[in-house]
Amino acid sequence: MAKTDSFVDYTVELLEKLGPVQSRSMFGGWGLYFGGRMFGLIAQGQLFLKVDDVTKPDFQAAGCRPFVYEGGGKSVEMGYWLPPADAADDAYALLPWARKAVAAAERAALKKAPKKKAAAKKEAPARKKVPASKKVPASKKAPASKKAAPVKKAARKAASRVKRS
């Protein structure tokens, strides 16, 4: 199991007021989880919190910046932003920003849930419904393939005598 570093431990301690926060090592950084959902990211020695369309304007207004990485020769902006500088070392100042990040993570999970259900429905083969007027009563259905009638002992003996002659 991966060991945490001192900054991860410190950040989890800062977030104690939020509730039980877990950290997991991932891609050279750390994911922070609350209630099984990732709401934070520690990368490049900094804490980034999840944002969405609802919370992003608050982070922008506070002068925060997004987490950006280089991938495929391009800069890629992630949905995680730094909290305001005054909240970086103060558990009470960080708490409202962490709550916004948890709410964004919950909204993101709700958006994904219907897509998974819809995909599962598409994969299941569709059954055609036959109108009741076109259904054939069981008594008129073609009989299942019949097994050969059992051969009586006398018939078997006669057949074996014919074969011997």
C-alpha cells in the first residue's frame, strides 16, 4: 500500500472538519475522497478542489486557478481548482470551499448514473410484444418433438431374430 507524504497527511488533517476524508495514491498525485467520491486532488505539491458549472464562478471570482497538465503536446485543464490562498492553511477558511467541492462531486456522480442505466438498457435485447389477439392458445400450438414410443419386449426379440437370420 502506498505511503502518504507529509503534505497529504497535513491536508487530510485540515479537512477533518468536513468529515472522514480518505486519500489514495494515483498518477503521481493523490485523490481525496469523501463519501466514496473524489472531491480533491493533490498534485505538484498543491491541493486542488473539484469544480463544476455551479461552483467554478466562485473559484474564478476568488482568483483561483485550475489544475493544468501537459498531454499530447497540449495543455489540458481539469475540473479541479486551487482554493483561495487564505484558505490554504486554515481549516475554517478551507471548509466552505471543500463543501463546494463535495457538492460538485455529488452532482457529477448524479449526471453519470443515468448514462450507465441507459447504456444497460440499450445492450439488453428487446423483446417484441405480441398482441393478445395474435397469441396462439397452448392447445393449438405445435406439439413438442415427441420421443420415440418405447418398444415392447416382444417386438425387440422379433427384431433381433430377423437380424440373426
